[in-house]
Amino acid sequence: MSRPVIFDLFHTLVQGADEERDRVVGEMALMVGVAPAELVAAYHATWRDRLVRWDVEETIRLLAGRLGGTPTGEQVTRAGEHRRALARRVLGSVSPATLDVLDALRADGHPLALISNATSETAEAWPRSPLARRFEVAVFSCDVGLAKPDPAIYRLAAERLGVRPAECVFVGDGADGELAGAAAVGMTVFRTTEHNDTDPSWGGPAFATLGDLPAVLGERCTVMEPAE
């Protein structure tokens, strides 16, 4: 049996687009009548709440209000759509090479899952992305109220795959302590540096391009059938 592979999303399968995110939030600020730099700072300061509690419009209303803004419903809707358009662009930016890797893994019998610390606009955009049909399971922090490295979110993904965490491989760049979190529940962990060298202190195996992953799995991660 081929082992299930669980991927991180940003800086693993797609670029994180960090600079573009700040630019878009600055443009949203102008739409709702607050200072761009202040809204960008507020977005950074509330990242955990945005990952597990607030949807797009709630985020805009709350943060604009904290900054002294009084946006209309129409302004909030317009700013929210601007943020959603970014999510669609980022998910649509996945490279053909990455899709080829995912297809190769599936062809080799590896069930695929995703665990992403992501805000609601990413989860909304996911079903229409080129990535979605390649994954059996996708767990978004905004949907389940949990975020990496909470052990519960890894266990939830494994449960939805119908396997134990120890049967799974986790692949990520290392943001938010995700590698240690996966290792803590017994997953085999690989770090990718293709998009970002996020966690250079990680002592486990790493590779520079996702294209190296199928060979690594073939050599090291075949699950043996349990003895009777």
C-alpha cells in the first residue's frame, strides 16, 4: 500500500504571494476609507483570528472599525471581492510541474490530502482551483476552527483519509511550526524549500524541488501490510 501524503498549501504547492497580499489589503483600505498601512498592520496582527474565526467581510468590518472607519455594506462587499480575487489568482498560479508531481503520486497509489492554515477566501476558491480534484481531503483552518501546529488538525486529516497519523507523510515548507506539529503525531515529515526556505533549523530530510518527492517516497515510504 502506498502511504498517504498530506501537503501544506502556501510556499509548498503555490507561492505565498506575501507582497501581493499586502498590496491588495492596502487597496482594500482605500475602498473602505482607512489608511492602507494601518490596515496592512492590522491584518498581520490578527492572523490567528483570521485563520480560525473570521470570514472575509467580518474581517474587513472589524478591522476597519478598529481603525476608525465606518464602511458601508457596499464598500465591504467590494473590498471582500478584491480579497477573493487574490485567492483565486494565487490558487490558479500553481505550476504545471507541481500538478505533474501530484498526478504522479496519485498514479502510484498515494492518497493525497491538504492541511492549510488559510482564511475563508482561500477555502472558497479551492473547489475551482486546478489543485482541488487531485486531493481526496482538504482541511482548512477556517473551516474547522483549528490551525497548525495543533495536533488535532493533523489527526483530523488522517481520520478523513481513513488512516492513522503514523501512516501518513507530511510535506511542507515549515511555516507556523507545521513540521514539528506533524512529527509530534507520528507522521513522516519532509521539508520543501522550493518556494521558501522557511524553517532552516528543521533537522529532518528536505528537498529543493517538489519533483524529487515521488522518488523519495518510492525509496523510503512504502507501507508494509500488517502481519496477521
